[in-house]
Amino acid sequence: MLATGVLSAWLRLSGPAALLGTGYGRLVLLKALGAGLLLVLGRRARRRLPSRLAGAGPRPVPLARWLGAELVVMVAVFAVAAGLAGATPS
């Protein structure tokens, strides 16, 4: 899914300068950063969360707080994606 989004942006934008020079390009960058952050959060959760939830880690992490952070980022990425759907590349 991430690869098709990058390919779509590549085909729609006139060049690398359009990433910062157009509203559409800035939305593409924002969505890519959000998706990257979700990947990092998911990797950290997979590696660290099980032991911390069990109380074996350096400090326990409430599950609701962790899920809340991921949910906020995910909603933001979906909001940017909705903005992209209505934006026209220039």
C-alpha cells in the first residue's frame, strides 16, 4: 500500500520540487511521515510492549496509553489521506 502511494505521487507530481512547492506535495510528505511513524510505533510495540505489559520491562506501560498514541497517529494519517483524495496535483 505504501509503495503504490509513492508511485501514485511520483506519477502525479511534476518533480521533486513539487513535494515542497505544492499543497498536494506537502500532503504527500505529511502522509509519508505519518505512515513511517506508524511503522516505527508498530515495530516498537512488537519488540517492547509484551514484556512491559507483563511487568518484566524497565517500567510497565499502560496498554490504553500506547494504543491511544497509535490511534492518534492513525487518525491523522487517514485525515491527510482524505485531504489527498480531494486535492489536485499542481
